[in-house]
Amino acid sequence: MSGQAGDGNQGFSARETAPGLDTGHAHSARVYNYWLGGEDNFAADREAAEQAIAANPGIVADVRANRAFLVRAVRYMTAECGIRQFLDVGTGLPTASNTHQVAQAIAPEARVVYADNDPIVLSHARALLSGTPEGACAYVDADLRDTSAILRAASATLDLSRPVALMLLIILHLISDADDPYDIVATLLRALPAGSYLVLAHPASDIRAAQMAEMTKRVNQRMSGPRATMRDRAAVTRFFDGLELLEPAVVQPQQWRPEPGILSPPQVTAWCGVARKP
């Protein structure tokens, strides 16, 4: 999509910049889109993203390493674990190598449900993302904190009596401790059968700690909606309580089953892991 000349926007149609849309504050999905090299962002998003880069210059390489982790994890789930159903919460704006594209390239019959609470994300997803004829690709308008709404809507596409890969990548930092992110994850997992998987990545507070703290402060000052809460390795590992962590357990994204010969940053400011529900 192309923006309107002279409106200070990039990548959005006139419909999407209609009154009522808050373009004066940054939004986490659009900031992330900018870091990934996308065009679906506004001036406020770009300013926040650049402020983050100034505080933590490695952030662009970090988010791309997180995207590469998603690709490797989905490939592993599909090819090695036989998973054919994915629930991807906190979808973000569409970019390359989305969950359904990776899964359905291996198993065309794979079924994927995306959930997000941002209307721009959902409108883009519906317009730009389509699954294979053999599989399915659906979109749920729901907040991660509303687990019952997510599960109810997802059940229209997914068979929740069969294993599902629950994808929570770079989303749980937007859930404050007051909203108990651990209970949210546990509630979603309780609705899934044995043999399901949790694929999780979370920004780290204990890697490049000073840079991450400054970056978080700058972005939170410019953000609409939830403020970010970074967590350390121990706090991220707690999300996997009661599950069977796959090797190499909780590591930085570039360290999770890397592909030979692929260059990646030596440090990535996130923790990630994949675990099976017994």
C-alpha cells in the first residue's frame, strides 16, 4: 500500500489514516515493523524506533534474529514434531516468513490462527496473508489478556483436542506484572492437549542491561497502549514451568538451533525457548 504524499505517513492508505486512528503516538507493532525494514509505520513510530536505535544500536539486528528464530522454530514444529496447528498471538504487521508461510511450505494442510488487538494489524493481515487451499489461515481480534475470547475464536479454525503450537514471540513484555503474564500463558496452555508446544521469545533486561533500560524508557515515553516490561532469563524461564524444555533450553534467539553457516549477532537482547506440554 502506498501512503498519501505529504501526510507524514508511510505505507498506509487514506482509509487507515482516517480520524480516530492515533498517529501521534508510537505503536509497538509499527515500531517493530520499522525495525524489520517495513513501510507500514507513521512518523511517530519512526521517531520512537530511531530513539530506540540511538539508545541500543543493536536492536535492528536483534529483531531480525528474533524473526529468524520464529522461522527455525516453526520449521522444527512442522517437520520434526508433526505439528499442523498454530496459534500465533501478537501477530504484528505482516512481513516476510510469517508463521503460516513457513508451516504450509512444509505441510500445506497446516492451520494457523493469528490473534492481535490492533485494527491496523488485522486489516493488513486479512488483506495480505492467505493460506494454502489445503490448510487454513484465520485472524482473531482479541487482546492477549482475554484468553477466553482468543480460545473461543481460535476453536472455529483449530481442533483444540489435537496438539497446537502456541506462539508468543515478543509480546509478553507488553503484559505488566500486575496483569500476571504467567497466569495468561498457563491459562492458554491448559486449554491445549498434551503434545502441544509453547514457542516463546521475550526481550531481556539482563543483556546489554543499561542500553535496554534506556531504550525501554525512550520507547515507553512515546508509546500508545501498554508500556514494555523487560524481564531477565530467570523470569522468562518461569513461563515454561511444568513443560518439557527442548534443548538448548532458554537461550538467546541466535543460539536456538542455528543453521550452519548463517551469520548472526554475537548478542541478542532477548531470551527464547520451545517446550512441549507433557
